[in-house]
Amino acid sequence: MVSAKSLPLVKDPERLENRLREIPPEPGVYYMRDASDQVLYIGKSKKLRSRVRSYFRDDHYHSPRIGMMVKQVVDIEFIVTDTEAEALALEANLIKQHQPYYNVLLKDDKKYPWLCITWSENYPRIFITRKKNLSKKSDRFYGPYVDVGLLRRTLHLVKRIFPLRQRPQPLFRDRPCLNYDIGRCPGVCQQLISSEDYHKIVRKVAMVFQGRTDELVEILTAQMEKAAEDLNFEVAARIRDQIAGIKTLAADQKVALADDTVSRDAIALATDEQYACIQLFQIRAGRLVGRLGFVAEAQSGTCGEILQRVLEEHYQNVDPIEIPAEILVQHELPDSEILAEFLSDTKGRKVSILHPQRQTKADLLDMVERNANYELARTQRFADRNTQALQDLAEILDLPDLPRRIEGYDISHIQGSDAVASQVVFVDALPTKQHYRHYKIKNPTVRSGHSDDFASMAEVIGRRFRKYAAMKERGELLRSDDASVLDRHVSATSDFPDLIMIDGGKGQLSAVVEVLREMNLLEDVRVVSLAKQREEIFLPGESLPLTTDAEQPGVQLLRRLRDEAHRFAVSFHRQKRTERMRRSRLDEIPGLGFHRQKQLLATFRSIDYLREATPDQIATVPGIGSRLAQQIYDYFHPKSEDMESEPTNSQ
């Protein structure tokens, strides 16, 4: 049985009302927690009691996302502050600390890329990514950028202007590559530049993506003049070339405004019944240095509320120096004064939020809105295609609702060796790579020369759903009263699928059905298989495939899912096979276990480089002493036991 204190508050009206009475009508921040004590949502309000109570009113409309969140709330906590501005600042810090799932207003659909600088590393990398991983707080993400081509060209030009590491891994073990010889790289792989000096170079690069090119040119100009005064003309010429490159980079687009000395951001949106596409133009010294794009749910609030939340989320994740002096908004913000006060305190200088109605600033917002409309039209096209595919798939499989989360599974091996499995996830018909998983098959009967795809697939499904089987046994996985879906209030980030697709035929499907039946989850999970040869869909208990057309949208969606699962499984299998082949020779050396092999390969990158190393070089590897280093060297350089004698001339 589930204890009363672990039930959602919506199912315990008396406890809910008592808790709401305890919340004061003062400014502050509130937490909402689930049954596992995870923070679901953090919000702020000038009147805490009224704001929190609004979530639980029958007549208060919520978006589907927030409605799902409310059903999971088990407890509410609050912190009272003196002012609303303090509440906003506290909310920003708490969101950074806890990163609640339901505080993410913006859809993470990997539509727009980010630029990442890994400040957590001694020699930071700079790269473009569509996955914003916040696990390392010191790393910085710039974006998301709408114009991917322009971002790539900018990064390419930056790497030509400044000497930066050009490769994620060194090309050679004991010497730099050609990039060092031509001045493109300062020799990071051989640590020919100190970490401190390299950080100075990267800080200059960061200024480009912060829109501070004018400030960077001033700094470089002063350095160039200083080098010329010291008669260091080679350094001065190099800085001169950097300045010329930066000016070329910054001359791409001008925005006509009366005052081009003020840094400003302009934000506008376009909405339909489902989506809100937001565009934020970053203008520095009269130049458009960045065009950022966001997608939110249209039902998450009014236009002003959406813009306010986007600005709050965006400026919480930037350095104070990146906050502009002026922000132009398309709609009046509900709490513009509070946000302006918060941004001013963060920046250390006055920040103004304006809602212009006429002249050049209003024209600028019109331009931003036109771009938002173009992005909305593009989003609608993709959404219509994906919705059509989901509807067709639901019709094919006779599902009561659209399968929002679909998981695909595949097995990869070569005659049983290095057997692995993949789990890929599509949410709303789009790949969601942060939820992908690899599995190494642990079944002892699956080995080189003996494969068993049925047993392997059963093992993977059993490992994937064992936590839900345990939850159902404890009574924590319940059916809702008014729908044929699971009431998954136990986890704010529930990853329970609406549909499972198995790559294979009736045999693989039967193995999965059997393990789900043993776990008492067969009624809760919809599972199908897709055979490769004829693109046939099989259902549990059916001997014949469904009658479908391989080119209809629902089948094409399953094919995309199947192909992605196959790609992901094969890539992991190749990785494991390569690692095994790299370590196979090292396994023959006595006293060299897995950990030491890993240290050696991390240092020398390959067996060939290790073979060329001297005993002293091998001994520098952590965990490798001089005696073991000599054994490793002798293994690769065996001494001949039978010395051949020199030939003699016979008479």
C-alpha cells in the first residue's frame, strides 16, 4: 500500500488545504516535490499563497505539461523574501542548483545548436553541439543559434584568427602535427603552451561569441602598439592580422539604429495553437552579432508571460557582462520592473526594458517578429509531418492515444562476440538522444561462436523495466481513474514508453512478450516488432503481420526508429570490438590488468606507439613501475635465445 504522505496532494484534499493555509501571502519562492523527494518545480511570486493555490483550483486552466506536474506534487515548501526582486534572484540560483524538470519552459528538441567552451578542462575545447549538458558548471554554452551555417563559418574563421587546438585527440604521440608548424595550434597536445596562457587565448575567443568584438579590438590594438614599442614586430604583425580578421568577422551585418553605441537585445515571438517560436536578436555597436531561437508551448502562458520567462531563463545562464543595457520587447512583460531590477543588480549597471511603439526601435521589433513567423511556419511543417506519422501509427496499431514516447531496441554482434544492444528514444517522432542507452549483453551463453538474439533481447527488456516491475509490486505504479494510461506520479522525469519497437520478427517479439509477462507488465506496455526483409509489423499473439504499406507515414516512422536503433547498436559494437582488439596483445603480459591497460592506452593511444616507447617512457604512466615497464618493453622487443654464429669459410 502507498502511504498517505507519499500520495499526490490532489488525491488528499485535507492535507492539501492544510498545507496551503500554512503558506503566507508574502513575496518568496516555492518548491514542489514528488514522492521520491525530487524537486519538480521552483517558482516565485509576490503573494505565495495565492500563486500556489492557483495550481490546485478546478477552474484554473493549465497546459498539459503543468497539469501532469500538479498530479505528481506530494509536498510544497517555500522561502519568504523581503521583495519580489529578491525572490527572482533566489529563484534563479535555486533553479541552477536543482535544475527541476518542469522549469524547462523551452522545448529541448535539438532544433538549434549551441557553441560550447569547456572551461572545466586545462586546455578548453570549442565546438558546436545540439546537446546542452550542464553536468560541469564551469563549461559555458552560447546560443542557441538559429543560423547554423553562419555559426560554423564564424567558428572556422575564429580558428584561423587565433591559435587554438584543432583536434579532439593528438595525431602523434611525441610531436605536434602540421597545425603547430603553420601557427594554427600552439602545441596543446605536447603542452608547448601553459594552461594559463591558453586560457587567455580562449577568453579572447569567448568575447567574439559574447558580441564584444569592439572591446576585443581595443585590447588587441593596445597589445599591438605595446609590441611595436618593444620592437617585437613579429608579434605586432600577428596581432594586426588578428584585428583584421575580427573586423572582417564583425562586418557581416549592420542594423540601422539612431544610437549604435548602446548594446541591446530585441525579442519577439509568433504563436499558433500549439507552439510559440521566439527570436532574440543580439545587437552590439549597431551590428547583429547573434540570432537566437527558442520554441515553447503556446499554452504555457500569455505572450508577455512567455517572453518574460524566456528572458529570465536566458539571462540566468549568461555572464553578467553579456547582459545588454537595453532590452526591446514585443509585448509588455507582467513583471518588467522586477526583471529590470534583477538584471541591473546582476550586471552592476542600469538595464532598461522597453516596449517601443514607433520609429526605428519598433521597426527593429517588426523585423524580429517576421523572422519568428518564418520559424513558426517551419516548425508547423515539421510538426504536421510528425503528427501525421503518429496518427497513422496509432491507427495501424489501434492505439487509444498518440504514442508520444517510442523506444526502439536492436542487438549487434559478430557470431556472438562483443554482443551489445541499443535503446533509442523518439519523443513526438523526433530522436531524443539524451535518453539513448547502450547495453552490454551479460548472458554467459552468448559468447564467441554462439549467438542467441532471443535471449539477448529478453535480457535487455528485463533490465530496462525491472524498476517498474518492482514499483508495480509495491503498488507505486497505478492506473489512473479516468484514462487507460499509467498514473506515473512517482517520477517527474518518467521515462515509461507509450510503445516499444523490437528490431526483428516473431521470435524476438515472443521472447520480449514472455519476459514482460513474467514481470507482470505485459498489460502496461505496448510492444511490436518490425522485420527487416519486408518491413512487416508483428503484434503479440498474431501469427501473420499487419496489412500495411511500407511507404505510409506510420511505417516510415517505425523504419526511421529501427534504422536509428541499428546504427546505434552497430556503432557501440564496433567500439567494443576495437577496444578488445586493442587490448588483446596486452592481455598476454603478466601483471598487466584491465586498469593498467587502460592507463597505457590513454597515454600512448595505440599499441604501435607503445611498442616504440622506451622503458623510461613507459614507467611514467601512473601505476606502471620500472620493473613492469621493462617487462612490457621486453614483450615487444624479445631477445633471440639462439645466437647465430658467423659463417666461416671452409677450405
